Amino acid sequence: MTRLITLWRARPWLTSAFLAACGLALFFAVRLTVQTVYWANHQDEPVRPWMTVGYIARSWDLDAREIDRLAGLPLPETKGRPQPLSEIAADRGVPVADIIDAVEAAIDTLRAQDAVPGAVQGLGE
């Protein structure tokens, strides 16, 4: 600790920059660790009304745009922010279970495409 104080007195700007860099590195290391642990424990989560398509895509390791396309959902830019499935259902005036069924069908389709070796997406459309 006395060495840090000595450095501070000799070079306050350099010491401050070093401590700020250490703090920033620690912040990003903690953030990476938290996100890694969270997503490792939330793989293939059952689809629920509070979820957004982006969350579902990340949980199932799929492309969110493909889920939108296959399920017939609006693009994320429609309202300028991600919409939970319950809000999409309310906007359409349909039960949220219908939206969840469409998303689950899209997930099944995308997983089936991933399971077929050598399958090329986008052909036959």
C-alpha cells in the first residue's frame, strides 16, 4: 500500500489512469462472468409470455430474425424496442398461447433444419 502512495505522489495522473484501467478491466471481467453463468443455466428455456423473441433466440441458440419470420411476428423495429410475446398478442388481439405455439413451431422447424446435415437454409422458398 505504501508503494501505491509513493507512486501516487510521484505520478498522480499515471497512477489514476492505471487504477481506472484496472477498475474497467474488473468491471468487464465480472460482467462476462455473470452473463456466462446466467446463459449457461438458461439454455432451452420453455417459451413464456414475458419473453422477447431475442431472449428466446439466445436461450435456444437460434437466429431471432428467423424465429420472427417463421412465426409471422413483427420485426423488432416495429415499436423501436423488443416486445414481449404477451404484448405482441395484445396488439394482435389474439391469445398469447397462439403466439407461443407459433414461436414453438418456429423453434422446432429451425432445430429440424439444424439437425439435417448439409441442409441449406433458404432453398425452396
